[in-house]
Amino acid sequence: MPSHPKTCMFLYSLSCLLDAVDGQAARYYDQCSKFGAVLDMVTDRCTTACLLCYLASAYPPYAILFQFLIALDVSSHYMHMYSSLTSGATSHKKISETGNPILKAYYTSNLVLFGFCFANELFFVVLYLFHFEFESSFVRYILWALALITGPVCAGKQIINCIQFANASQALAQQDLAERKQAKKN
């Protein structure tokens, strides 16, 4: 990562695009599974965490922010996945009609989901590229334009992660209460 920014950016971007394609292929060929969903979530979190770790070392004054973003990303997705699986949902992307409207909009529209994830990852890639000197000022202008466009979407994605964490925590607490209530009856 520290010495080959173009190669790293290309491979990271390719990884993100293939991640989007494999989910579509699994749905198209009716090969979706809980294992695949969990594996997809874990590999996504690992990929993003690796880039955020590098950004924490590249921008030491912001290291605590990048560390927080790793913790939020991993914990919110884990809690959401675990909450979905323990409630008997067939997919973590299935949000009930009475569920959180923001999460419902995020997970029920592939376009919305892809847009947020794409912009979020692109913002981190742009931050990565800012760490390197490019001879062309045109490249710098493009990077600034991308940062200005994707930065607010990245912030929105972090808000969604917070909502996802809170929603999953609440759902798990309700499941625990229902199980205790049932156990007292027996």
C-alpha cells in the first residue's frame, strides 16, 4: 500500500466491483446462502478495515477517527447480521414493514445500497490517493471533486451504520426479553 498507489487503487476498486457482481450472480443463479451472506459481510469488513488501517497510519492526527470507523463498521454489520439470523430472517437485507424506514430504504433498493457503498469506498480510496504526490494538478482537482461528492455520502453511510447498530441492539434486547418471559412461563 505505501509504495504502489496505482496498483493498490486498481486492485481495491476491482475487489469492490467484484463484490457487487458476486452478489448479483448469486441471486441470478439462485445460489444465495447464509454462509455466502456472512462470508460476503466478513470480506467486505476486512477489506475496508485494511484500507482504514493504512489511512490511520498515513494521517496520524486522524488515527482515532479511522479506528472508530473500523469499530463502527464491524460492530454494526455484525450486530445487524446476528440480529437478522437469530430472529429467523432469511436474509439480513430483509427489513420488516414495521422496521426502520432508513434501513428499509437502504437494504431494499440495490441502487441505494450500491450507491452508498460505492461512494463510501471511493471516499476512502480518494483519501488514500491524497497521501501520494501526483505530478498532474488535473489529478489533484479530480481527487478534490471526488472527495467533495463522496464525503457527504460517506458521512451518511456512517449514520446508517449507527442506526443499524442501534436497531440491531434493540432487536436483540427484545429477543432476550421475549426468551426470558417464555422461560418464566415454563
